[in-house]
Amino acid sequence: MSETHGPAGTFIIAQATTGETTIVPNAGAHGSVEIAVPPGEAHGAGFPPFDAHTFPSQLIWLAIAFGALYLLMSRIALPRIANILEERHDRIADDLEEAAKMKAESEAAARAYEAALASARGKAQGIASETRDKLSAESEAGRKSIEAELHAKLAAAEVQIAATKTSAMANVRGIAVDAAGAIVNELIGTAPAAPAVEAAVDQAIKN
């Protein structure tokens, strides 16, 4: 550090380490002022937070800032975050509950649909079976009616055939008796007795 006299009433103090100059007013006409400026306290000597002389104040302000930040987080930020998380949890729980309810409703609807489908199938099978039995009964009744009608017609035909056969045989017998009588008459010249001719014809028919 160097000291020089400037204009009247002032001292000029220069620091050799930093090159800074400080002007100090003179206390008197012939008085002297001694000012000691340590090199570490000069402006631009170093980064202030790294200055060991300011550590206590820095720690105090750090504690104050941390306490203020803690109060701010605990009183404002954290409750809001907790409320948001709680609302989200409640919303998720409501959504899960609604999903479970909808799933239960869909399963109940599916069971009801399956029951209705099974009932419809049972009714359809019952109707089909009833219709089949009804048609079978009607067919059986028609078949029996046709068979009875055919049997009746067959019996009538057989009766008619028997009557026709009997009539034809009677006619054949009469024709045979007449022919036999005529043939015998031609052969022997005399007409045979009618009972004898009829007996001979009857015997021939039986044979």
C-alpha cells in the first residue's frame, strides 16, 4: 500500500495488490490518517460466498430460507399435492367400482340371455315334438281310415266276386247240363234223364 498527498485536505491511498485507489478527506491541515485495507477485503478479491468472513451470515440466511421453504411446502404445496393424490385415488376407486358394477351387470345380462335362449330352445323343441306327434297321429289316423276303407272295398269286391263266380258257375252248370244232354242225345239218339245229366255235371265240376 502507498500513500500520497493530493490536493489540500485529501489523501490518496493506493493498494499495491489490487491497483485500487481510495481518496480520504484530510482531518486537519497537517494531520495524518492511516487506513489499513486488507487485501482480501478489496472489491473483486474473490467470490463472496466463498469468503470465510461471511460464513456465519450465510448460514443464518440459509437457515431462514430453508425454514421459509419448509413452511411454504408444508403449509401450501404438500397439502395441495396430498389433496390431488387423494382426489385421484378416490377417482380411481370410483372408476374401479363402476367397472365392477358394469361387469356384474353384463354378466347378469349374459346369464339372463342364456336362460332365455335355453327356454326358447326348450319351447321350440316342445313345439316341434308336439307338431311331430300331432302329424304322426293324423297320419296314423289317415292310414287306418284308408286301410279300413280298402278292407271294406276289398270285402265288397270279394263278395261281388263270389256272387259273380257263383252266378257264373250256375250259368256254367246250366250250360254244361244242356250241352251234356244234347251231346248224349246226339250220340244215342235218345234224351237222357235230367237228374242223371245234372249229377254227372256236378261230379265233373267237383273233380
